[in-house]
Amino acid sequence: MLLSTPRCLTVTVKHRGVDTGKFIYDDDYYFYINLLAENQLDLNPGEKTINAQIMDLADEIAYAAHDLEDALSRNMVTIEDIEYEFQISDEFRGAREQFREIVTQSRNTAFQANLLKTSEEFAIIFRKELTSNIVNRLVADISVVTNLNGFQELGFGKLNALSEGLKKLLFKVIMRKRNILTYEFRGNKIIRDLYDFYNEGENYKFLPPELKFTLPQPDSCIFEISKKRAVVDYISGMMDTFAVKEWETHRLK
């Protein structure tokens, strides 16, 4: 664990730059700088570690493939929705045929399903084939490319627009759905209400011990700002279900 923590920090920071805004705490930034110096890790501003490059690509592939499968299985979008978005997009129109090829290949395989002889069987196999084919195409396309900062790194050779388009266009379609807008509105209200509640009067005492007992004395000049920081940390670490439960306990009633 002691070894993995510095390694994870070095990987997830992705690249070193003069901007310290990516660090929530100054201590994290200085720890990171000292870690690089002690281990003689030579990273230039804008240059990613190989671990970070792999993590970035894995995230992109997951967004492109699995998020689409989830959205299709929940009837939040249709294949035609995404195909049309590619067609009307100035930025991603060039990847439309690549997407169509994958859809056609997946559909042809699903049409061969004959075990249950139901449309439900076809739909399940189609979604699985679609995910598999997207992942396969993107993984096979990984090449050494030059990033915006001029450094060579792993990236997509010819399918970057497809990967970006699947992620951004899917998000665009989903965010227009009424039920998603309702869910987002409710989430924003819950977060605002919880933030106001924990900062109100002595309600900071509802914070967990690891946060509450690290606060300075209430008469300290830095108490308020420290309390607000602790409240933000607490809320940001909540699972959705726990946040809803806390909101129902402290605000809804």
C-alpha cells in the first residue's frame, strides 16, 4: 500500500505542469514534486507517463463502448439517434461511415441468433456484439501519435473522431431526455441543500469524526473556510443513495 500510493499519484496526475490548479491541497502538489525529484523521474510539462496514457485510452474506450451499451439497454437512446447525430455533426460527420460499419457488422451477427428465436435475444446479442466490435476496432487502432504538446504518446491512429463522437454525441442525446434532466435537477438540489445544512449553525457536528475533529476552534479566523472545505469533502465522497438518505433525514423532514 505504501508503495502503491505514490505510484498511483504519479500515474493519475498524468503530466507535470506549472499549473497547480489540478491539486486540491498544496501538500499533495509538493509531495508529488518531491516524489519526482527523489526518484529522478524526468517528466516535461505536457508529457504523460506510459501508465497515464494507458489509463486515458482505457477510459476513452469504456466511454465509447460500454456507456453506449448501457444507454441502449435502458432504452435511453436508439442506434438511429446516434447515427443521426453523427450525420448532422460538423465535428464528427467523418466518422459516420465507421460507425455504420460497426453497426452493420453487429446487426448481421445478431441476425444469426436462433436459440430462442425472439427479438429480445436479437437485441441482447446486438448490444454485446456492438460493444465487442467497438472495443476491438479502437484497441486495434492504437498507435504512437503526437499530442498537442508535441510529445509522442499512445493514441488512436484513425478512429479518434469515432471515439470522441461516441462519447460526446451520446452525452448530448442523453442530456436532452426529460427523465435525465429531472434526475440532474434533483441531484443539484440535494447537493445544495446538504451544503447549506452542514454549514448552518452548529450542524457541522453532523460531519464524520475524521473531518469534524480536524477543524480549528469555532472562534478561529479560519474556522469558517475550513468548515466549508470539510463539508465539500464530505459531500463529494457520498454515494448517491447515501446523499439522498441524508437529504431526506435532514432536509425533507
